[in-house]
Amino acid sequence: QLSPAVWIESIGLWILEAVPVGGNISLDPFLFSIDTWNSYSRALHGSGRTLLPIETNLVDQVWGDQRPPPASSEIYSLPEEFTGSSWQEKVAGIRQQMEQHIRRPTAVLLSGLEETAWLFNLRGDDIPYNPVFYSYTLMTNTSISLFVDEQRLSAAARESLQAGCPGLLCVELQEYGQARAHLRQYVQGNVTVWLGTEYTTYGLYSVIPQEKLLEDSYSPVMLAKAVKNAKEQELLRAAHVRDAVAVIQYLLWLEKVVPQGQVDEFSAAEHINALRRAQGHNRGLSFQTISASG
């Protein structure tokens, strides 16, 4: 028997009910953004309950050897005709913003997966329906570190990133798991790290001394990514036209087959997925088809 649904105002309030005074609530700091962590922290403030970062994720330990393997598919470069500008131009634009900022940050830290994918014109499929891959980026005025499983980069992607080595536009590839240790070392110097609190994990944030932080809701990369140039707008429109063709083909097909009583929501979803896949340049759906009637 299913228990009745529980309406929860917020997770913070639920913790107050579920955890007695004096209790500790542990979170994996790499699974929560700074903003989310702070929202819980505010909810519990003065309540006698404590938020504690816990470095070893207990769920990972419980998985044992049953844990699904990490993503291993190829990380590839977007063909040039599908990018609004080269990654070198994007990097130069962000560095210019760093120079012009009143606080003169020495580095930008990227934790949101779509930030790194956009910056370097790279794509992957580590997360269903999202063209991103697990990564972090630390970009300074003079160097660029990309923390990623480098075995997975296609030859063309690696070549694109390292064509300018050594030099200001050379991407140094580092192990994904080394991001925190590298950042910890970097912030021992006379530096200021610029980041966005909405997407940066609390685990990375917590190693940066407060006085060496420049915080905004969104990183300069997230904001640059949000403003589409003329070429990107054209590409968006063209993608919608291709998708519209698939939808029109689907509606025609439905008109024929629905009266025959041979189609249900599942087979209809399978059919439109196939029509979309048949369109040029299709790399998969943006979400599972929601197909229902009546």
C-alpha cells in the first residue's frame, strides 16, 4: 500500500521536523551548489542543528562494486559551422572582462557542466538528454586548466585544445579528480577567484579563503553563454525548422493511423523519436517524449 503523499514546504523545514535539536545533517559538498547549501544553512540557523560537509559519499560506499561505471563515451568538438565563435575568442572575451572588473580577479572557476562545454565548444553525453560531460575549469589571465577524463577526448578535440601550446591559449588537461587539490594550491597565492554561486559546488567553494573570492549569482561565462550572437540565433532557428519538419510528418502519420486503432502513446512516442533522429545533425532528444491524449 502506498503511503499518502507528503506536502513539504521546503527541505530546510522538513529537516527541522525530522532531526532533533543537537543533531547533525551531513551533505556531500560536491552535490550541492553554494546557493543550495546556504539556503539550508539559513533555514537551520540558530536551531541547534548543524550542517556538516561529509567528504566520503556514504551512498557511494553502499553501492560497493554495484555502482554504475563512470561515463566513458567520447567527448567531441562541435564542428565549426555550429559554433558562434571559436573557444579562443570566448576565452579572450572572458579575460577582457576579468581585466575590466573593478576587483581585477585573477581567475574564473567553472563548475556548471554547460559552462565548460560552451567555453571550449565541446560536447558529450554523460547525462541523459544533456550534451555535457563531467568537468571543471580554472582559467587565469595566463593559463587554462580543464579537469576532465582526458582519455575520452576525441583526437580532434584534444588537438583543438592544445594547438596553442605552450602559450596563453593552451588548455592544460588535468585529472577530473584533481580539481579541488589544484584549486587549494592556487588560492595560496595572491589571487582572486571569480565564480557563480548558483552553479559552483560547495566542495570547491569551501577551499577558497573568503577574502580571495569574487562572488556573483552567475559566472561571466554563464552570462556570455546566455547572449546569443547573430550566427547562434540563426542556428537556433534552423534547428527549430528541422524539428518542425519531424513534427509535421508525425501529425500526418497520426491522422492516418489513429483511426485504425493501431497506435498507443508508447508506439506514437517511438515513431516521433525515429522521425527526429532521421533529421540531419540530430544528436538525440532534449527530454523523453511526453505523449498522451484524452
